[in-house]
Amino acid sequence: MALPTPPGKRIGRPALIGVDRIVDVAGEIGLADLSMSEVARRLGVKTASLYGHVGGIDDLRERVVVRLFESFELPDAGHLDLRGIAFEVGRSLRRLLRQHPGLADAVLRSTPEPVFRQYLETVQLYVDRGVDPAVGALIGEDVAGFVFSYDRVDLSASIETHHSDALRWPERPDGTTVDPDDVFEWTLAAHLDGVIGAIERDDLPWNRPP
């Protein structure tokens, strides 16, 4: 008579794992809750066995970041002007960060080379619209900095927690609450109006007196 299998034990050969499978599971867990022990638990292996495939939690986190940014699509710039491209890049980037909690912190902690290459691709979109590469890099840095800073502070949640007559999330004249995504897009558009306006006036950091 066969003995019952103890809880957590597998019958037969050990599970086969590889880097891609480990990264898949890590992505399912999410960067905000990622740990080597949880990845191992879901794969049904010992934590130590993961180190034969990835260097550790930082290496695994970086691989997940790269995987997530592979899904980041640059806008179709065919019909867009400089401001339109920057707006669509900012909107797409925020969507990616919102879908994956912890991604912003992971990128700010360490930016993998493939992610930086994607940043350079966005800069090229601006250069293709006729601006100097230095100006293109300025726009790219500005948009990324704006989105990362904006998304790390969830003001709507803070207002909901500390609601008072003096502090309310914006409402339309009919009393309905404005969607936070609409507020973000309005804020981004207003910000870019200022940035693109300064570029058109040639009011650039290196043109200002010391």
C-alpha cells in the first residue's frame, strides 16, 4: 500500500525550472510583493535552487522590469506633433506603472540597460520632429520625471482617507467626481504646454544666464 504524499511534496521528478519560468512567476507575484521564497513556493522548489538561474532578488527584480518594459509601446508618431508625442509617451508610461505596482521604485533604484535603450528610442521620436538631440533628451527626461513623480504619490487615495469639506477630489459642476486619470492627463497636458512653449521660445537651461 502506497503511503500518502505529505502536503507540499511532489511525486516523481523535481519540477523543471529555467530563467523564463522564474521571471514569469515573479511577474505574476508582482514587484511590490516579490521575494525569492514566494517564487520558490509557487514553483514547488527550494529557494536555493533558484540561485542556479538568477543571481538573487535584485537580479530577478531587474529581469522582471525588463520584461515589463518589453510591453511598453511607443506611440505611432505619424500624425503627432512634438507635444502630442510627449503626451502619448507620458500617458503610456503611466499606464504601465499603474498596472504594475512597485515598478516605478524598481526602475528608480536601478535602471536596466534595455530600459534605458527604450528611453533613447523615445528621445529619437522627438529628434525626428526636428529638435536638437539635446532638446530631445531634455523632453524625454522631463516626461519620464513627471510621470514617475506623479505616480508615486496617489493623491486621490490620500484625499479619500482625509476627506473634509476643505479638501475634496475635483468635482464637475453636476457634482460627479472627476476621474483621476482625467486629472493626470489634464495636468500632463498643462505641464507640456509650458515645456514645449519654453522650447519654442528657445528658453532652454543652457541659454539662461548663470
